[in-house]
Amino acid sequence: MGKVFLYTGSGAGKTTNAIGLAIRTVGHGKKAVIIFFMKGWDQIGEHLIAEKLAPLYETHLFGSKDWVDLKNPRDEDKRMAAEGLSFAKMKLTEKPHLLVLDEINLAAATGLVEVKDILSLLDGIPEETDVVLTGRYAPAALVNRADFVNLVSDVKSPKEMYGRVGITY
């Protein structure tokens, strides 16, 4: 089976790490599929680049353009997350070199998807495919299942929200 890489923690850079692996994959002429959970805003750089790197770099958005209320997610948010997980299972049949499930940890922690369903997906990873799970609050079962776990911590950051095109999105 392929390996599972998990990036979690309060610090910035979990998605950036995963996208770096995707770019490395594409650089070697292999296919990377990125599925964004909880992200429906199509103006994020890691999605915008897909057209330029196709067909080896493929992105799919499974989220609304609004923020998800982490304490009370909408039924629509749950539906989109479930669709994303089903889509990920289908994509595994194509045996990409890399499958990134961006924000899947947070989707599981907030109840958008069931941890058991993620574990079921991971049980079906082809030998040719490595999987990356990103997001805060990774459930213990996912941490235990992963082969590599990286905790991204916030050592220092500005008090005010910082958003810059090409840097934070």
C-alpha cells in the first residue's frame, strides 16, 4: 500500500506542504490529485495553477464559498464533504501517484465526514498512491493510521489576520 502523510496543528503551512509534494510529483511526470474539503472559493492559487499544470496536476473543490461554522455546520457542508470523500474513492481507482485530501482532518473533527469513512478510504490505497491528509484537529485515529505525522505549530504570527494574494491563498 501507499503511504499516508498527515499534516496537522495550529500553524500555517499544512496545505502549502501538501502542494509542495504535489508540485514535486508533477515535476517527476507523475499525477497529483488535490481534493479541497471545506474550500469552494476558486481564487486560491493552488487551484488556479491547475490549468497550467494539467493534466498531471488536478484540483477539485468540495466546499461552499462561505466559511463553515465549525460548531454548527450546515447540511450543505456535510453533503459537499461526503461528495468529496466519494470522489476521492473514485479517484483512487485511477491510481494517481499522489492524492491530497486538503482539510480532511478538520472536516472529520467537525463532523462533516466520519473518521471511519476516511479510514475505509485509506484501507483501499493502491500501492502506487501516497495520500496526504491536512487540517487542524486531526482525530487520533487518523494520526494513528498515518505513516508520517507532522505537527505544524504557530511559534509567532501577527495578532491581526494576514491575507496576501500568492502567499496565504
